[in-house]
Amino acid sequence: MGLAIQHLLGLEGISEEDITTILDTAERFHEVLQRDIKQVPTLRGKTVVNLFYESSTRTRISFELAEKRLSASPINFSATTSSVNKGETLRDTIRNIEAMKIDMVVVRHHAAGVPHFLTQCTDAVIINAGDGFHEHPTQALLDMMSIRRHFGRLRGLRVAIVGDILHSRVARSNAWGMRTMGVKLTLCGPPTLLPQHSEALGAKITDNLEEAARETDVLMLLRLQMERQQSGLFPAVREYRSRYGIDLEKMRMLPEHAIIMHPGPVNRGIELASNVADGPRSIILDQVTNGVAVRMAVLYLLGGGDNA
Ligand code: CP
């Protein structure tokens, strides 16, 4: 059981079989994470470099934990304390790291396309941990795992993603992945934060929250990126909150069984009220837990591990 892909650069073009293999393997690792000893020897001897050029809490810690749970050796690179500050190029950085005999690279970068570029500079396996506005594939995989664990399936479910869709790599990866897995997706946000040409994503687009929320099984909120206000893409945080922020009052728009998700970090009191984020219908912390299992699955399947 392997994957057709050699690297994980995004979910665009990834087959239903590969996504299902990753989610099924993640379920096996989820079981490992419930044991007293949460470690397996499957990637012993493999070295993984975590190359983070951008801030991260969940993704960085989750990958490092996943690597340690698989008995791999993680090496953490931080752009702020590296020779990037002395003007070293990305290509030279990766070629120097490769010369130290590494097997896999997990990369987060503010520029879209960097993971793809790295595949041309090194023979190591490349895993995208978020590149610019492009994709964040392991986030979408953990989102789909969380939904599948809650509802027992993905096909036919209705998911609405609300917020700054235009600049969201999370929304883009989820759109590709969910389309492949037969989810009925709605993308909702202010007109200036919605993509103009979304047909390829196979999603319904609306700026009307009630339309997105009233028949959905899952409502996923995105972080409002404050820097977009300076670009004039939305008028005021207060107006955004009043139209798209979810509080207990707006929760009444949703069917009673619908759940709340958010990739984090949450702007409390803007896209989500605290009593919704921490409420009984929120599965936000389950998403974080499932993230470790999904990343173990991706590392294992691409890293050529055995004896899971
Ligand atoms: N969801 C997510 O990517 O969070 P971080 O930016 O903290 O990694």
C-alpha cells in the first residue's frame, strides 16, 4: 500500500485513492496515539528537516511530534536564526542541507510554489506545510479526517467555508480535496474576499452567510487576515464581525447537528465568539489532535516506512 505521488505539494490533482489511503493510515496512527507508549519505529534512521520561513504553532509542532512518534530524527530550521539573514538563497540553503544527507523536507514559505521549486533542487521528499496563498494540504487532510471521524463519511456531506477565501491556502486545499472526495462545498465571504473564477474548484460561491449556513453539516470559519483591511478589501472589523462572525445568535441559522471547525489561529470575538469556539459543537481541538495522526500518515507513506 503506497501512494501514486512522490511528494505532497498540494491536493490539486491528488486521487481519491491516495486521499483515502492517507486518511485510513491516519486512523491507524490515531490508535497508536491513544497508547501509553505513543511511538513506533517505522521511520527510524530517517532525517526530516522542518524548514519554516513563516510563523507557525500548530503545523510546526504537529510535524515535529509526528516525526518523533515515528522515530525519525527531526531537524528544525528557523529562517530568523539561519544564514538566510546573510543573504543565502533558498536553492543554496536546501543544497547545503541536502549535503548533510537528509531524507525529507517539510517546508512552510510565504511564497506560493516554493515546495514545487524545492523538488527541482533536491532528491529529498518534499511536504508542503503551507505556501503563500496556494495550498496547505496537510491542514485539509486533517480537516477531512475530522469530518469523516464525526460523520463516518465524506461523500454527500455539505461543508461551508466562511471568510477570506481569496487569500486562504486552507480553503483552496480543502476545495480540491473535498471536490475529489464528493463533498458539496460552499465558499462564503465578502464579495471582495471571494475568488472571481471558482468554477474549477467545483464549489458554490455566495456572500450570504444564511444561505451558506442553513443547510450545512459543517461550518468552517477562516482567520480574518487583518492586513487585508489595509488593502481595502473589507471596510471594518466590526462590520465583518456583524455579517460573518459566528456567535450564539447566528448559530441558530445552522441545522442542529452541524459542527463548527476552524484551522487556527482563531481571532476570538471576530470570526468566532469564544462561547462558540469552546462550545459543545466545536471540534477545533479534535482537528489539532487529528493533525498529528495525518502528518504521521503522510510522513510514513512518503518516507517509505514499514511495520506501522
Ligand atoms: N492551521 C495552521 O496552519 O496553524 P499554524 O499557522 O499555527 O501552523
